[in-house]
Amino acid sequence: MRTITTITREDLGFRSANTDERTHALHSYPAKFIPQLVNELIKSFSKPGDLIADIFAGSGTTNLEAMCLGRHSLAVDVNPVASLITRAKTAIVEPEVLILASAQVLANALDSARNQSIESERVIELLKGKNMERLLHWFSPENIVTLAFLLEEIQKEEDIDLQDLLLLIFSSSLKPASNWLDWSVKPQLDCRPLLPTDPADRQPNVRYRRQVPGVAEVFTRKAKEVARRYSASAEHLRQQACYRPEVICDDINRHSLGKDRFDAVITSPPYLTSYEYADLHQLTAYWLWNTQTVTSFKKLGFIGTQLYEERMVEETLVTSASLDLMRKVMKPLAQKRVERYFASMQRCFATTYEALKPGGHFCIVIGNSRFRGYEIDNHKVFLELLEPLGFSIENVWERPIPNKRLTSLRHAVTGRILPKVFEGTENAIEVYPTEHILILRK
């Protein structure tokens, strides 16, 4: 591979940008694209009316920006929560209808839940097929009853766009209405001591368990937040309705994108030390899709997670000079995980090449990572995988990642994400101050 000069792009840092504009903040999602960056890439490498794809769509940032800029788009992601968020963020609904509907489904649910318990025959019927052990692990019986009736009311809604928005509100209400430790990104029960009723018994240096609110309180608050954010963009979304994305929930390595179809593909792929999205979104999966366990959820196929890499068939070793250097120092198990990850990504890149029109651009936003104590130069390996497929490398940009909402702390050995409360501890290191943008052309 020829020597590539990396260009620093401070202008792409968007230090003072509002990343919550449009409907981007309707539902939380880890490691989201900055919409201003996506907007810039769409305008630079496509024109109005073009067809764009994001093969790791996540919460649909690329697709929402494409819609607002007058481009057609496809969103592919294996996570059904991601697909729900993408559909809801680009839904066409009158704001007043959403406000009235959210209030009505809650009122109906509360009326139905009155005098019901988790042992009631009606509740047992509503919860049929769900893993009660997991629900009781995370929720109080009272909140389970209310959530069951609330979900029933939402599923009665015949307008699919409206139902998606209501399901999004439902999903975003689950964590606050559960026993999930409030400051933790990862799934942890809140096992802190209960707040003593007598103020004299309270210790100033003790962090007490939060009082878990009822479903009605949380759903009402979330509905107001979503309605406020959605209302600000509803008119523009309606004007751009013909550019709503096609949303597909599938593993990109199992899905055919077609041939010579897209004008541009813009994406940010998962890392080797990927977020365990199945862990983070398990509450929604238990309720909406009757997922039985986190492991069964992971089997959908989340690239960058250990379960996905373990199920991969043995493939030809990836040819990469950067990877060869890592192989010389890595232990066998770490080496196998790394090789399987890049083999998975190579398959994605080959699918993308076939799907792009001649002259179409492939834009990848990727940072480097740390895995089991080894530094992984993702962008270098990616470039060495992409060029043999037929891509020409037009540019490699490096941008700062300022004011990150997500913690930049990682465990020094495992590379796993750590909450900010671990800042200053022995194994906590700060990483990912920059990321690379690879600009390729078919």
C-alpha cells in the first residue's frame, strides 16, 4: 500500500456544536455519530436525490441527516432497538397527535392496572412468553404490572409511525423505572443502601440507593421530552417525507445490498472492544421482543463482541502489514479475536464495494482502540484491507473528539469502557482523543 498522508482537520471537531438538534436525542444510544460530521460528509460526497447507505446505522444519525438534506437512504443494523429508534426519529406524525396519544395510552393503562397484581390472571396473560425471572430481577412487581398494560395499549395503535414513537418513549422509560444503577452505562443492579427514613441516621459520605419512580411518572416525563424535541422538527420531517429511509434489521454479513446501487456509504463501524449493545438494551429486548436471555439477544450477531467472533467460521488470515506486526507480540487467544474481527470487517467492506456505484464514495469514521493491553491501529488495518478490494484512497483525515458526552475511560488491560467514577483509579486510562475519517472511492 502506498504511503498515505494523514491530514488534521480541526474544523471537523465541531467543538461548540449542538449534537441534540433535530430528533437526534429522542432516545439514548451509545457511541453516536456527531450529526454535524455526517452532514458534512453527505454534502461533500453526494448530491440531492442520491441514495446513501449506513451499514452500521445505529440510531440512524446518517439516515436522519440524509433525509433532511434530500437524499434517499438505507439503514442496516442488527440491533432491533437501533432500527426502532431510526424509524421513530424519521416518523411523520402531528405533534399534537403524539401528545394526546401518549397521555391516552398511559391513562388507559393505569385504569386497566387498577386492582391488578403480578399474580392476576389478566397480567399473567399479558406477560406470557416473557422471562419473568429477568423482569423481576430488574423491576418491582408494581412497575411490571403497569408496564404490561402500557405496552398492550401502545400495541393497539394502528398508525405505525405513531406506534413507533410510543414504543420509543416506552423503551426510554425502562431504565429509569428499573433497579438499574443510575450512573452506570453497564447493566448493574443498584445495591447501595436504602436511604434511612430518619435524617439523623443518614451518613454524609454514603451514596444511597435512588428511589425508583413509578412508571406513570417516568413515562409522562419521557413523553414530554420526546414531544418537545419531535415538535421542533416535525414540519421539516413532513416536508422531507419522500426521503424517509428504508430500515432493515439484519447482520450486514448476512444481508445482500445489491450491486452498483449506492452513490455513497457513510458509516462508523463497531470496534473490536465494541459496546455490548445486547447488554445495554436488554430491558427493551425483554419487553418488546420477548428475548429470554442476554446471550440469546447477542446471538443476533453484534460484530466486535466475543460471541459474534466465536461463531465465525475460520477464514483465510487477513493480509495486513499492520496486523502482522501485532501478531508478533500478541498472545494466541487475543490474536484469534483480532483476526476474526478484521475478517468480519473485510467481508463488510467487500459487500460495500459491490453495492457502490462506480465512482461512489465510502466514508468510514473510526478511532483506534486498545484490546487486552495491545494498541490496535484500526484505521491502518482498514486501509490495508480496503485497497486490495479495489477501493482507491482519496484522503485520510484526523479529527479531535472534544467535549465527549461519553466517558473516554477504558480499562488498561481489557479495553472495556469504564464509568467516569473510575477516573483516577489504577487501571483507568483515557483514550480516543481523536478519530480518523477514511475517504475511499470505487
